[in-house]
Amino acid sequence: MEIDTRTYGVVRSLALRSPRFGRCGAAWAEPSPDGQKVYVACVEADRIYEVD
């Protein structure tokens, strides 16, 4: 989710889905060291997704 820091409104979001579990239930997001990707921990799917 991207938040506008002036209005605190949601600018855009990305819905991650697991074929087996449906919704992701993202618990944590961490950028890669080079800033090109984000790793998202999905607790409901027991997986980590790489988003570019």
C-alpha cells in the first residue's frame, strides 16, 4: 500500500493472492538491498513473495 504523507490517504495498493489460500494477509514488507524488489511475508499462505 502506498500512502500519501500529506493527506495520509491510500494512493494505490497491490493485492497479493495465493492460489491455495486466497488472500495473502501480508504481515511484513522488506525492500531488497538494491531497492528493485520488495519481499512480502504472507502469514495466511505461509510464504514470502518477491514483488518487482
